[in-house]
Amino acid sequence: MENISILEQAAKSNTKPSPAAVVAALLEAERNAKKNKIRYGFEQLIGNWRLCFITGTKKTRQKAGIVLGAGRYIPEWLAKIQIAYKAEPVADGEADRETGRVENSVQVGAIVLTLSGPTKFLVNKNILAFDFTRITVKLLGKTVYQGFIRGGEAREAEFFSLSVGKQAFFAYFLVEEGIIAARGRGGGLALWGRDQTAVETASTQRSDGG
């Protein structure tokens, strides 16, 4: 599909499509997912993903409510922004959702700021709810601070008992081997590309361990 090719190029190639072309491809992928009722599983999101492209939103008084603003690429020379998902065992009686952890990190120079917390993926809805409850700060690879965000411990304890309507979430409409895309609760769109550096590092560690 042409829209998938455009998004893969946006995430992986040095020759980038125009922001307008990427936004159009994202919207087409979203429409396709809804039309064909495509469903994904949380296991498909597990791994490290680099944020490549985002759109802003602007509220209006029209019935549409939210209109997409201009899209823009995230330049790696400015900051490296990543999101990582890992699975955790599903509790008894929670067959309708899959649970895990999320880490969202921003690296600027030698400083890495990471926010992390619990997630739950609603099966058959492609919605991943999350809450950032902890913070870690690293300088030159060494942890200089780690702990709960203010109120984070209490929020983490009640996370799974709250409805998604009260939580931050991503509605994923495209999950491929090398790219993922979603619409956030605020209405903006985002595109991530798989972080091959993390994949290669994990592979090397497994080889050394074997």
C-alpha cells in the first residue's frame, strides 16, 4: 500500500516525504484500520521505538472539535525521543486486556530523562492506556535520580481500577514490523520507527550470553 511506503520512508529513509504527504498517509492508514476493523495485540508493540513525526492539534468550535495542525519531523540532532513497551503477566479476571510497562525517554546530549509507568492494552480496541508514575535521570550513562513522580505511587496503585476515559492513551491504527502509528487522546497523530540500535544491542547480548 502506498501510504505504508510513505510512512516507512518517513521513519527510515534520509530522503523524507513532505509533512503533508505523511499526514495524508497517516489519515489513510487510520481510515483503513477502522474500515477493515484491523486488530492488534500488545505483543506487537513490545520493543523500542523512536518518535519520528507528530502533528499538533487545534481546538475549534465546529462540530469536528479538533483539527489537525501542521505535522513535523523530530530531528535526532535536537533530541532523541523513544518509547519502549514490555509485557507483564495478566492478572486473573483481566482477559479483556493485556498489561505491561512503558518507558518514554528523551536524550539531549549526555542527559537522558525517562518517564515510566504501567500500561493496559484493550483487546479488540487497539487502545493502549498508560500513566507516567516514575522518573529516572541519567548523566553520561549513570543514574543520578530515580523515584516516583509526585503522586505517582498512588496513581500506579489505582491504575488498573480506573476506566480508560480517565487516563492518557494511544489509539493504535498501524502496527508493522518497523513502524507504528497512533492517535493520542488529545487528537494528535504520531509515527514511530523501530529502534534498530536497541534490536542490534539485544541480539549481541544474546549471542555473547550463548
